[in-house]
Amino acid sequence: MRTYLVLLAGLLLAVASCTKEDRKLMLIKQEEDIDQYVRTLDKYAVHYQKGVVRAVLEPGNPATQADTLATGDTIYFYYAGYIFSRGKGELFHTNSDSVARVYNRNLPADQAVVRSGVSGEGVFLKGLEYGFIGMSAGEHAYLIFNADFGYGNQTVGQVPRMSPLLFEIWVERIVKKQISLQE
């Protein structure tokens, strides 16, 4: 019986190692596909931030660098989320009525509203958190990232597990974090 348990434990360890290696290879392939796609966006400014690509399709209008999003600031935006497939793949969600119409989707009025949240508080996917940093009001950009920065190993709605994602973002405004001068 002990021999069987030892063999079973060894087999489970081998399967787990194989699964980790498969996951690692899948993420490497996703990064290669993202890099290949980004090379086609050569007319746009491209920024790399902690594993996330931001391709600026239309720059915002910050008066200074201080007007760009930093951790602790609030961002107001519209988005379209796609399963990355060497570019925009299947649309899985949006809060933009115009995008919904293009894809013949019925977007309820209560969902066709600007989304907001405070950067750095963990309310967004990691890929969005990292990609938002440095964005400014009026900016239109793609945020592209592998599955580790998205939903990871979980299936969420129409998004299969281990899916790389592309979010198209339209920044409406940014509200800078208020700093208290009180001690």
C-alpha cells in the first residue's frame, strides 16, 4: 500500500510539473503573438509596462506629465474587451454603446455608462492596472496582455481560461488623488 501511495505521489508531482511547464510555454507563445501583433502597430506610440503593452491610437491631452494617471488616481473610461487572437478577437464585453452596435449586441442602458475606479486598489484586472498608468484624459489605446494579467486559469463568462486579452480603452477623465497637508 505504501508503495502505491509513493508511486501515486510521484505521478501527481510529474503531472503537476508538466502542467506548470505547459502553462509556461502557453504564456511564452502568447507573448510572442502579442509582440508580433504590436509590430504591425508601428505608426502608434507603444509603451511596455510590467508585462502589459499600451498602444496609443490617439493621444490624450495632458498639460504636463503630472496630468497622467498615477496610482491612487481615479480613471473614468469606456472599454471594449476582446479575447486576443493576433489582434482583436471575439468581443466579450463592452460598456460602449457604439461598439455594441457594431457587433450587433444589445447593451442595456444601465451598462452603457462610463466605468470608473481608483488605480492601485485592486478593482481592475492586473493588466488594466498596469496599462492605465501614464494614460491621460482623451486617450484612446489598446491594452494587450497575456492570461497571467487577465483572468488566468479561470473561465469568466465568455472568456476561456488562459486567454490573452486586448482591451480598447477610451479615457474620459482622470481625477488626481487629493493629498492632505495635515499631519
